[in-house]
Amino acid sequence: MERIYLDNAATTPLDEEVIDCMVNVLKFNYGNPSSTHSLGQEAKTILEEVRRKIANSLKVTPGEIIFTSCGTESNNMIIKSAVNYLGVERIITSPLEHKCVAETCLEMKKLKGVELLYLKPDAQGDLDLQELEDALKSSDKKTLVTLMHANNEIGNILDIRKVADLCKENHALFHSDTVQTMAHLDLDFSKIPLDFASCSAHKFHGPKGSGFAFIRKSSGLKGLITGGSQERSMRAGTENVTGIAGLGKAWEISQTKMEDYKNLIIEIKHYAIQQLKEKIPGIKFNGRSAEDKSLYTILNILLPYRNPLIGLQLDMKGIAISQGSACSSGASKPSMVLMSILSEDELECCTPLRISFSHYTKKSDIDALVLALEEIGRPFVIEKSDSLHR
């Protein structure tokens, strides 16, 4: 049975060039980058070349790139350190955030007494930036705004330039979870005055367990892991040289081929929307995921029947797909994101699915998915039709 992968927002397959790069480093660059001998300094050179490569792309200084294990670690470090060391007393966020941000904010409220203020999304999943501006002006408390750049479930894109400008005007710190947009969208942090951002390599065909935090050098943020001077004393511990090398190679490929990959994926996404509309009567699209202004790698659909087992049924047909984000895919209830934008009737009577694409996705993959959805949904459609005639 051919296996079809449509869960790229959760993780992406490794690029062959990334694998070759990492194997080479495993074989020949095994020195500790903190060691002063030549093997150690060769490993250190790999780290600094990747750091410089990323910094050049984002238009920041190399010292503002701190290697971590993933976006979750980066987000935790930024939010907790902002509270612990920068005097943040209030956090403005939204119910659309990834769990690593949402739960960290709740932890800061519980342990540190931080005030939490949630911006309310509309039915399309958009945030009202006037509400944000009013909230920023309503208090003199030291404030951190944490809002993701693109939602990992519905693909809505935030105007982070405008949010960053609002935060700067009102003397607030701004952190954006950019895990879904790093290496997919062209980001220039010299023009976007945000303070903090995050990245995971496995979202753009790099290795799991490797990522980075962008930390503006003027912020004064401190690290949470102590015991060594690695990563500008922001993250103690021997660096994952192999993973960082893989991150660097995946980053390099993405920067070189970004427009080509984007155009290819947009074509596949448009094809998926067309086929789903034609073959699945009553289908809806959540958030702005079916619009061109959304993140091109994500499409979130709402099937016109309730079937909590659909993910398992699709998996049995060889199709890997998600009913929510990867961090909540095992949950029996809808994610906080979908509960924030869907009505009670939609949550009770319909089934959400997230389709996420990469440049490896083919039109035949979409054909197979649509056919499988038709087969799985047929009994529900018949049952609904019968009930109308009773």
C-alpha cells in the first residue's frame, strides 16, 4: 500500500541533502565545539557558519540567533525569562496559540501572578488589532504580547509588522511564534521590530530536535538553562552540532528554492480546494485557510458529518493526516483553536481535518485523499438522507 503524507504542519520528511550533510558531520565533525583543539574548533566553525547564514537571511546579527532543541523550547525560554528577568507583569495573547505558548502563559499566571489578557478571534480566526491597541493603552504594567505569525491549524497570517509597531509605540515587548513561517515566508527582522521569535528545523525538511530562538540583542533576556557559557550564556550544554548542521542545510535549501516551492505548493493547494468542493457536498473551510492570504502550506476543512475515527480510518488507507495540531491530535475534543471559531452545532455535527502540504505533495495524493473521504463519508450521507425521509 502506497503511503501518502499530508501532515507537513506537524513535521516534514528530511531532504536527502540534509541527510547527507548530517551523516558527514556525524562521521568527521565529532569534536565538542567548546574544546580548544582543532576537532572542537571545526565543530564550532559549523555552528557559527549556520548562525551567520540564518542571521543574514533574517537581517539580524549572528549573536541574536540562539540554538535550541525546537520552537517549544524557544517559546518557553522567551516567555518565562521575560517574566523572571524583564519584569513582565501582563501577557496579551489569544486562544489561537500553540499549546507550548498557551500553557506557558497559564503557568506564569499561576506561579508568578502575571495578568493574562486574551484577544478574541472572530469566526474567521482573525484578531482585531484595534482591541490589541486599546489593551496596550489600558495599563502601565510591563507587558509582553505573544501572538503567532501563522496559525498551525487554520493558516491565518497575522500582520506581525503592524503588531510589532503597536508594541513598540506602547513600550511593550513582542514575541511571535514563527515556527510555521520560518523558511516558508521571506522574513526581514530589520523591518519588523519584534523582540523575539522561534523556529523548528523539522517544519522545513530539517531534523527534529534542532531549532533556534531569535532574541533581540537589546532586550536583556537571560537564559533558563545554566551551567556553561554556550550560546552566549543563553543556553548551557553541549550544542547539537549534527542537528544544527542539518538545520543549516535545510535553511539554505529553503532560501534558495522558496519561491519555486511556494508556487508548486500553491498549485497543489488550489487543486485540493477544487477537488474537495466538487466531490464533497457541504464541505466548509475553516478560518482563512482556503484563501490566498492564508499560509500556503495549510488547508483546514470541515466535513458535513461527525466521525471522530476518521483519522484512524484514513491511516488504515495509507493516508497520514491530522484532525488538529500534532500536540493535541490524541485528544477526544476539538482543539482550542477550533472551539474559538466554530459554532456549537459545527463542533457537534461536523468533523475537522487539517491537510498540510510540502513540495513533495502530488496531485495524485490529493486524488487519493478525496476518494478516501468519499468512501468514508458515504454511510453518513446515506444515513442523513434516510433521516430526512422518516
